[in-house]
Amino acid sequence: MSEKFVKDIFFGILFIVLEVLFFQHLSLFGTTVDPLIFFLLWLVPKYERSRLVIIAAILGLIQDAFFDLWGIMMFSKTLLVFIVFNFIKRRSDNQLLLWQIFLFVFGAALIHNIIFMALSSFFTAYATSFYPFLSIVGGAFYTSTVGVLIYIFRVR
């Protein structure tokens, strides 16, 4: 394992701890931010697909352990990275505008939330509100908004 790989796993764990300690308490209309989504999107230009899928699986399993979901987050994150990898990798050379970054994160969070809701309703492991549309779209919007804010403070 390279130093960069271990460092990115460490930062991923930091994002998960940040979600557990901070973002879970900032619920907006029953939706919360999943900062691990935009961290994984940020790693796409740095790794090839197989290595990034392994990182997503490791971090998803750690996130499952914190939220007692055992496998649902891991599968959702791994499938998300597998689906959006080529799309983001092709566009990673260009400097994107803020609204483009928002749309990338929104689309990825939407895909993740759909996979997560489908799996959790199939296994009935995660009790959601009466409004799954709000959980899916609202969570994606909230995640992408926070992702753009973190991008602004990270880059500038």
C-alpha cells in the first residue's frame, strides 16, 4: 500500500467521523449530508477504477459500522463509484464552474440515494420518513450544496 492510499483512507475516515459528529445533527427537513460522497468524487482523478472501488468499499464498510447498516452503505458507495467513474474521469482535466460541480455532486448523490433507498427498503433495515422523494432529492440537494461549499473553501 502506498502512502497516498493510506492517507486517503485516513481522510475518508475523517469525513465519516465528521458526518457522525457534526453533519448528522444538522438535519434539514429530515435529510442529512453524506460527505463521503463528495470525498469519493474528489478521489476519482487520483486513482484507477479498481483501487477507488476498494477505497469506496473500505470506507463504506466503516460508515456501515457507525450507522449499524452492515453492507448497505458499502454496496451503495461501491456501485456509485463504479457507475460514475468514467463520466467524471473524462471531465476531470477541465476546470469546472460551481454550477457544474453542483450538478456532478447532485447527480452522484441522487444515484447513491436511489441505490441506498432501494436496498434499505428491500432489506427493511433503515426506517425512512413517509416521504422517500424528500429523502432522495432533498438529501442529494443538501449534500451537493455542502459539497460545493467545501469545494470553494478547499480550492480558494
